Amino acid sequence: MLTPLPASLYVHYPFCVRKCPYCDFFSNPQGACRSRDIRYARALCEDFDSNLPWLNGRKHQSVYLGGGTPSLCDPDVVGMLISHIRPYLARGCEISMEANPGTTDRQRLEGYRKAGVSRLSLGVQSFDDRMLKALGRIHSAAQAQKAVEDALDAGFSNINLDIMHGLPGQDPQMALSDLKQACSYPITHLSWYELTLEEGTRFGDHPPMLPCDDDLQAIEDHGFAFLASCGFERYEVSAFARNGIKCLHNCNYWLFGDYLGIGAGASGKVFTGGRTLRRACPEDPQAFVEGRRGEYQEVPSQEIPFEYMLNRLRLYGDIGAAEYEKATGLPFETIRAGLEEASRMNCVELEGRTFRLTAFGRLMLNDVLELFLSEAPSHQIDHREDQDRQGSEGRNGRGA
Ligand SMILES: C[S@@+](CC[C@H](N)C(=O)[O-])C[C@H]1O[C@@H](n2cnc3c(N)ncnc32)[C@H](O)[C@@H]1O
Ligand code: SF4
């Protein structure tokens, strides 16, 4: 019998102090509210319990508390949730939590660590006040620096920083200076996202002036070289790990593993009895608290090859037929024609039953993905990591 896929847990916290003009993650601008958070955390526990049968006895390898701004939630409330799920976590389970530097101090961060959070992801975005202002962030550069120092003082040894580039008014020197500051800290991970203008956001409706293509290219070229010189390995579109310390949680999405998704706007995916099922919780915190949380629905098998590739091609390295067959329950033949075509386009190297994306293929990712689309008209290509809000680190992207 095949060993089951690894399972992870995504928890969505849907509140922020205010909405950043570039952000299309689901969140309501409501600020901190302890009584609301206690009600929400109770609903999370209840929903977690009702999802347990999908695990079939598996323990979670990783947990990700994303948002929104989970650091608005008091440490004891986060602790209550972690204690509740603890019996279902594997030994050494990675527990990541996102934090916004405008909402943290040392004591609070220490509280999260004591509550069980083992990996902190700080939404720094930039260490330049001009950039933070252009992004509508609630914190200053000094607060961003302090948040990193507080996290280190609080005892976190596994820290990710989210940094964005290609920002309005940013030149290559400014982008590099953000990376220099980030890499001066003993962090394990960096998510380096190019700003994308998303439909339905303020920036999407009123696009700011972005750096020209030559500058964007220079930012990337210098940035990638600098990160490599600091020992950061690029293992995904926008994720960089030092000393091999990757984000296990995001890797599980990209490997097409299983995950439960709880909270308003969260989605989950489970492979059971040869079928892939998905559930998307409505983007409505009140509905979530009242128990209206959506149903699992089968993903039609003709859509699976595309979904698999959308996730799996984000990670660099070899992909074997057995891995595809195990994660999808489908024979390798369902992607062979697409791979052969991608190979003719020099986008993929195909050797027998193993394949990998080429450097050219990375640039042509949308064209490659199109080869795996079914005839069904419902598909849209959006290969950002969290098109279904699995976790924040990792977009096309944003990420860990
Ligand atoms: C849910 S947020 C992170 C945590 C927290 N809410 C915060 O902002 O500090 C996830 C990350 O996605 C990135 N991000 C969000 N919108 C983006 C966009 N339009 N383009 C590029 N990166 C984006 C940011 O780096 C952000 O930190
Ligand atoms: S970027 Fe973070 S803080 Fe800003 S609106 Fe999105 S989730 Fe909230």
C-alpha cells in the first residue's frame, strides 16, 4: 500500500489594521479585538475537529498561521489554538506565523514563541521609509528593524523576512540596500517578491509609476547575485533559504501534498480514495464563526495535471513520474504529451520518466502551464503561490 501524502494545516486570520493598497489577500481592516479573536479561535478549533476525519490518522508536518495580520491576535489566544491542535502535530512540526512589524514588540513575540510558534515570518517589505510610505504600510523602517531584533531577542532562530521589490520610485541601488539590511541579520529565509498590481486592489485600479523594465531587470540581476553571495539558495520563484532551511509548509503545497485550510477565506486540499477534493471557506469571518464553512468538492480529474504543474513547477529540481503518480493518482501518461511539447519548446528537459524545467522554461512558465490545461473553459492562469490563499510566503511571487 502507498504511504499517504504528508499533511499540513493552514489557518487564516482575516483581520488587518488597514488594507495595504497592493494587497489582494483576504482581510478586513478591523484592528485588534480580543473578544472577536476568542470567538474566532473557538470556531477555528471547532472546524479543525470537524476536518480531522480527512487526516486518516496522519499528523500534521507543518502549520502556517497566515493572514491578514495574525500578530494582531494576543499570544494566549494563539496558544489556545496551538494547544488544541497539538495532539495532531508530528514531532518537530514547523509552526510558522506571519507578523506585521507595526503590531509587534519583544514581549508579544516571546509570547508567540512560548505558545509554540517555531518560525516567524515578518512582513518587512522594505527598510526604506519612502518605500514603506508608498506601500501604505503601518510601520516605519525603524519599527521594521526593531521587529527583527525583537524576534531574535525573543528567541526565534527560524525567521523569514518578506521583502518586496520593483516598488514605486525604487532604483536598483535602493532595492539592493533593502537586501543588504535583511541579510545583515542571522535569518534563515527570505521571500523576495516583485510587486504585482492585482485586480481589485487600490494599486490595480490606480497603478502607481513602477521602475522601467531595465531597472527591474537590474534589480533582479543584482539581487539574485547578492543573495547567492550571502549564502541564500533560491529554491522557488521567490523563496531563498540559508543553510538549507526552507519553508516546509510552502514546500508541501508546491509538492502537491495535502493540507487542511481553516478560517474565513482559507482553502484545503485532500487526496483520498484516488480522488482530489478541495474546500474553500467563504471569505466571511461572521459566516465562519456561525458555522457556514463550505463543503469539500471533487476536482475533476482532467484539471489535476494543470493544478499539479501550477504548484510543482514553482520548486526547482528534478520531478519523477512516481512522485506525480503518487500525488495525483493519475498515470504519468496524462502529462507525457504536454512534457514532450514543452521539451520541443526547450522549456523542459525530459529524460525517460524524469523531467525538470529549464532556465528558459522558467521565463516561459505561463506557456508551459497552458500545455496542461484541459479543454474545460474554467481555467485561468495565475501561478502566484496562493491563488487559493494557502499561505503567504510564496507568490509569483510572494512568500514564506
Ligand atoms: C499576508 S502578507 C504578510 C503578513 C502581514 N500581513 C504583513 O503584511 O506584514 C504576505 C506577503 O505577501 C507579499 N505581497 C502581498 N501583496 C503583494 C503584491 N501585490 N505583490 C508582491 N508581493 C505582495 C508581501 O510581502 C506580504 O508580506
Ligand atoms: S499586506 Fe499584510 S498587512 Fe497589508 S493588507 Fe495584506 S495582509 Fe494586511
